Amino acid sequence: MLTKKNDATYCLNAHQLGENIVVLTALTLEETQLFIYRLNRILGFILITHARLRASHTMPGSLSAANAVFGLFEKSHQRSQSSMDVVYQFEEVARLPLPGDNCAVAIHQLNSGTVIQYEGKLLVLDYTVMEGHRFAVKAIAPGEDLLSWHLPFGVALKPIQPGHYVINETVREALSVRQLTFAVSAEPNFADQVSPYILDEENFRPAQASPVFNDTRTFMGYRRHEDRGVGTRNYIVLLGTTSHTGSYVNELATRLQGEWKNDSNIDGIVPVAHTEGGTEKPNNVDLLLRTLAGFMVNPNVGAVLVVDYGNEAVTNKMVEAYAREHSYPIDEVLHKFVSLTGSFEEELVKGEAIVREWLSTVKTMQRTPESIRHLRIGLQCGGSDAFSGVSANPLLGWVSEQLVRYGGAASLAETDELIGAEPYILSKVRNVETARKFLELVNRFKERTSWHGTSAEGNPSGGNMYRGLYNIYLKSIGAAMKKDPTTRIDYATEYGELMKDGGYYFMDSPGNDLESIAGQVAAGCNMIFFTTGNGSITNFPYVPTVKVVTTTRRFQLLSNDMDVNAGQYLEGKSMDELGQEVFELALQIASGQRSVGEKAGHAQVQIWRNWQQNDASQLETLLHTPVPTGAPIAIEDDANTMANSIQFSFTRHRNRQSSDNIGLIVPTSLCAGQVAGMITRRLNEQGAGKPELSRFVTLAHTEGCGTSGGPAESLFARTLIGYITHPMVKHCLLLEHGCEKTHNDYMRHQMDVMGVDASRLGYASIQLDGGIAKVSEKVEAWFADRLVAADPAEKVTVGLEGLRIGIVSVGAINKNAGEQLGVLTKIIVGAGGLVVIPENSGLLAEDAFSQHLFSTSQVRPSIAYGEHVHRNGFHIMETPTTHGVETITGLAATGVELIIALIGDRPMQAHPFVPMLQVTSDQDVLHNHKQDVDLVLEGNPSIWVNHILERSKEILEHSYVPRLYQKGNIDFQMTRGFLGVSL
């Protein structure tokens, strides 16, 4: 052993070492390995001490470096020493999913050097094994399968000895961007490789259903027409047919919140806004129509208002025709289809009147005792970890099996999260047709993702991998445990296809939680059971969600946001006992008891997002598209263009000059968006930040998880960083959910790559900081601290050189208006300012605008979508979308502080913080939308530029607020580009 003589020297007790060496021949192999491991650490101390002493005598300048190395080694030794001095029983520190597996799961972090007794042998961990990660318990030869639940999740690349941490390249890379305090293996020891599943139809045998229960149980539900079933809730739903009316239903719901609060029979008036149907000829039109029709007739709906503009790619007429053609019982639900034709305010007043007329009818609907055969439960997992398949998912399997035996129905989904689990899923199936259908859906999913240059196997998020789900195979095996081993698959169905009978269903869907849940709700689910290892907080607006967390430690961290602690199973409670408790809780929640998520008061909807490719024909071209240079585009000089002496009052803080100062909360994924919105509203209600900040803003979106990587992920990160660095943003905080691909550490890494100072930002995590309440306190405290420490800004006066303007157009372009916007562009750029136009703008194809700007018709984009502009001048932004809000979202991220929108159709939805000046010269637009337009271009066109600049000055100096922003017609939506696809 080592004994410390003084501060400068260590010496080895040779006598004790000699005794140890004498008895070596009597040690077992495992004990010998343990001794050699400890001896190596002792020798390491000797070598570092020698280097330290030598440095102090011969190279004084290097002593600090030697001390630093010595300090790190000493800390590492102290951590490992405590592990080496204790021999843990296997059950204290790990779990084996099934006897016979060759890899075990650590139930908490185990440091390198930890000694574990397993089946009479001692295992010594070669690396730190994080909670949920795996280590070998048997020797695994190169080429041999790594097993969990007796199913393979990878193949060994090298000999893996008992006690060795198992890691693949994907997880190794994912951990490299995390801020870890321990070393990770320099190379992987297994590869993601599993043999494809082949259905043996010749020897297929239909499985028998589990025996039904003769008795029944009841819950208190809302009886609807027999074709609709029984509701667990009674909501008035405001449904936007496409993304264009999302801001309308959101604002209408806000105005109506006080109308139902005192009526116990109405659970709420809720908006259902989503991102789909806003582009021409979407590829997901069939599933979108099926989903909207299913949303209408879900038994939790007491009444539904369906809203469109009447000229989108998907309209109310199409939804109604689809519903009637496919026998959806829409006449058995109180409903109205409404097309918006007038101003935003006028249409809100009309919507309020319709809903108020319904209140007296909806509140007469009463709960009555109903058989639980009317329960249709959706089974989901999100933010999964290595324990999802051990505790929480098997718990849902137990509950589902009981419900199906009572005549109810359960729906398993998330197609890509069952790849690799086919042997288990198809071990019990009703008939061969159902097995074939399941595999057809899986293969179709794989093919569609391949068209976009990605793989369905790329599903696991950064949070999944951080918590031990190394790849899709391991994730799928655990996810499949939501089907009990005794349960058979009765049906394999399309996304959103109605569940007409009791039984156990598989529904095609992406692994994206929100998108998958939407399909289950459309299929008729009146409850959602959601398992989570990290602590996902997802809720649907009108179907209660029961959150089941995998471990006690995570439940304690997030006790205010979770319903069930499945970690009790890991601690000894039987699955039968825990299952019965959860079954009883399900009946209580079905009868009206609010779930934790309902009490939290936030919800979000996302339908399976559109994909842009129908085959692989464009893939190579899209993957090798030239990258914009970032340099401004030269435009023609024009001596006849008159300079303008208008000036603007801005503020300057250090090197940041801007027209406004906001506090921005950036959710790093879709699941953090609603919480970010709640915090933002509270900060604004409190008047926090005044007068330094004009307001707090958040940017809720649908991305960051459940989507493909590659170009789509790069586009997402670039756009977020564009907002982080926006000149109007004075203080910015990133709010992660905690289990997404694009977590805080990922964003830090991306900012480092792009040369952005990440240290000036705040960071918070819903999961790691202890849930909604605690993270809200942390965010508020961070902003308060920043505001106290901030230096005051100074007022400055700037001319046109200080303007940063975006210009967009919608609908037909008046020639005079196009020409004058060209003149405006020349004036601003000539003065040294910035003008950005999206690549999809009709202005670029309008001769009146472009002929005096460009010497050639072949002008390529100078910046990427969402890219922060570093050099003023004229820029065209790459725009891989035709969607108006997606275009504005990318444009605002470039750093423009005002967007001028030329309206030749209806006005555009406003941006959350970059003001939009809506101008028109079209008389039809004025007739229908005069109250929504900010500036009418009329009279002599030669003075229109001055009028635009004068109204711009009023907006930038805050003496005028654009009308649609005032009214709440605001939206934010990122594109996934040409190659983004749901996973």
C-alpha cells in the first residue's frame, strides 16, 4: 500500500507488497485481476510523484503542470478508492432485464474500479458506467451478439470481458459534447448490427386471445352516440384546419377562458393548432384529413368549431367530405365549419358568439356509470431510458392486458421504435394478415426515411443515449414491453385510423411523441398513458395524460409533474400490486380526477409533419447543394436614386445597437415550448425587466426531437443561434426539456463551432432542475440577476445605415408597389443598411422589382435559412419551404429588425418579436382586411417609399404597434427543409 510521509513524498510499503505477492498463487482469476488493477493504480502514483519531484528540481516552470496532473489523478484515485474498498452485490447496483442476458444495466452511476460480485465472481468496471448504461456480465467474443431481454442490440467488435463498459460509436460521440467529469472509452467495443427479421408464414400459428373477464368494472364517463363511444372529458374544441388558422383558434380560446370556469360539466375550451396543411400539395394530405376527422368525433369532444380560410391546400370542405365518405359520425357531435373572410377582429367576435351559444348545451352533458370496455388508451413512451423497458413499459403492458380482457382497447404506436423488436412483437398475433401489415408499415417507414437521406434507426435522441439507450434496437426492445408477453396483437392500422372494437392495436406513427399521440387521439383514444425515464411533460389539450416515470430517483426529482412511480417495481413491489394500483388510478382519472399534467395547465398538438420527398431521385442533388457564401449580393448603382435623411432613435449597449431590447427564452425542443411560454407570460404579467426590457418573448416550436438529423438538424441549430444572436435580444436563456437531441450541451457545442460566445447565456433544464415549478424559479432568478448586473444602454441616433429590413410578399404583386420596394432596397443598401429577401419571394420574379437591382437574372442565395447576417448589404435567404410562417421564421433569424410584407392576398401572421409592417395597394385586400393593414399605398407611387419609411420609424421607435400583432395573430414555425422527416 501507499503511505504518505509528508507533502512531498510517498513511499511504498514493500513488506506489505511482498506479503501480497506471496499469496498471489492462492487467488482466483477475478481476485488476481482486482489485485493487478489496484497495483497499477499504485504504480501510477509512483510515476506521477516521480515526475512531480523531478519537475520541481529540474524544470521549475513545469511544476504547475505536474501538480495539475497529480491533482486530477489524486481526485480520480479518491473516487475509485471508495469503490475499490467495497464489494457490491450485483442486486445493489445493477439489473439484468432477463436471466441469460450478457449485459446488465447500472441502476446508478458506478465509478471506474467499482467491484461487483456476480454469480460468485468479482467484476471490476474498467470505465465509469452512468446510470442506465450497460456493462458485460459474461465474456463476449468478437462477432457475438450483445443481449438484453434475450434479444440482440449489437455485435461485439473486440473481446469484451465481464465488467467492461459496453459502448457504441454513436453514444461515444453523443457523450463527447456533454460536460462529463470522467473519461469515456476512446473507441467503441460494439457495433449497431442486428439481423433483419423475416416472417415465417409457413410455420405461422395464430395466437389465442387472453380469456375475457366475465364481470366488468365501471367509470363515470360522458356517453356519446354509440359510434363515438364514451368520453372521459367534455371539452369544446377550437380546431384549426391548417396552420394558417392556428393563431386564430389560439386567440379565440384565450378570449373565451372565463366563459366556462364555473361549470363543472365543461372541462375547458381548448385550441387545437398545428403546423400542417399550409403548403401546396402536401404529401401527408390523407393522414391529415383522417386526423382532423378523428379529432372531431373523439368522445372527449362536446362541441367543435372547425376553422379555415377556404383557399388552403386542405379546407373545411375537404375535411367534411372525407369524414362523410369514410362514415365518421360528425353529425353526432355538435359542430360548425367556419371559413374566415373578414378582418381578424371581426372573425374573433363571430367565433366568440358561436361558442357562447353552445355553452348551455354542452354543460347539460352529464357523467354516468359506464363499462370500462369503453376505455381506449394510447400507450406512449418519451424521454425513455434504460429502465423504461424494465419498470414503466411492462407496467403499461400489465394495465393494457387487464383492460383488453375487460373488453377495452389499447394502442401501441411509434413504428420506428419497434425496429429490432419484431421477434417479440410478432410472437403473438391474431392472424398472419396482421403480422404482414405490421411489417409492411415498418418497411414503408424505412423507405420513406431513406428518401430523405436518413435511416429510421436514427431515432434515439441525445437524452435517450445519455440515459442508456444506445441505439434503436435497445430502445425498441424496451418500448415493445408496453405489450405484455401474454397479450396478442389484434390489429395493425394506419395513422389515425379509428379503433372500432376492443383489443390490442398497433398504429403506424413516428416515434415523435406529440405526432404519435395526435394519431392515437384521432383513432379514438380517450386516455393516454405516457412512460418516461427522463421525465417528459407532454400533454394533449382534451385527452388526459397519465405520466409514469421509470425510477424513484427521477420521480422524487419531478414529483410535481409525474403521476406514477414505476421505480417501486425496481425496489421490490410486485408488478401485480403496482399494476392494480395504477389500474385503479386510471379509473379515477377516467372518471374526472385531474392528472398531474392537467393540473399543470399546458398542452401541445403536433400532427405527423409533412415530408417533402416522394422518392430518392433528388437526394444526391439536395445533399450536395452549394453552401451560400454569406457575402452580400452586388446590386446596380443608380445615380437617380435619391438619398433620404430620415433618422431613427435606437439604443446601444457595448457593441450591440438595436431598435428594441427583449428578454428571450429559447426552448431547445418542442417539449420545452409550453413551459417556456408559461414562464414568459408570468414574467410579463409581473412587469419584470422594465424599463430595461420592453418584454419577454419565447419561441415555441415543434422541432429539436423526433426528427431526422443531418441537414434538418443543422438548419434547426443555425436558426436557433440566429435568434440567440439577434440584435433585439439583450438577455437570452436556453430552456431544455432534458432528453432531446438538441439539449443545452448540444447547443453550446454548436455555438462553439460557430464562434458564438455561449457563456453570456443562461441555461435551465425542466427535467434536471426538478420540474416545472423549480425550473420556473431558476429562470426568473437568472433574468433578475442579469438585469441587476447589466450596464445601462445609451440612446443613439442612426440613419438608414442602421436599418436591418426584411421584405416579403404574398399574392399578386402590383407593379408600382414592386418598383417602389426596389427603390427602397437601393436606398437602404446604398446607405450601408441591410435588406434580406427570402428566395421564395415573388418579388424576385417581378421585373418591376428586380430589373433595376440585378445585372443578371441568375442570382443565387447569399445566406442560408435562418443564418445570422454578418455583413450589411443586400441578401437573398435560402428558403427550402413555401410556407409563409416558416419563411418569416427563417427571415427574422437573420437579424432583421423589421419585416415589410407586401399583401396581395390576405395579411400574414405576425412574428413573436420582429415587427411586421403589412402594406398593400390592392383594393380587394382593403375591402376584406382594412383593419389588419398598417399602411395603404395609394396616390402617387413616387411618395410610397417615404410613407413606408415614416411608418417604419413609428414602429421601430414604438409609437405605433402593427395591428395584427396587437390582435394576437402571431405564429412561429420552423421548416425542416427538403430533407427533414419525422422519426
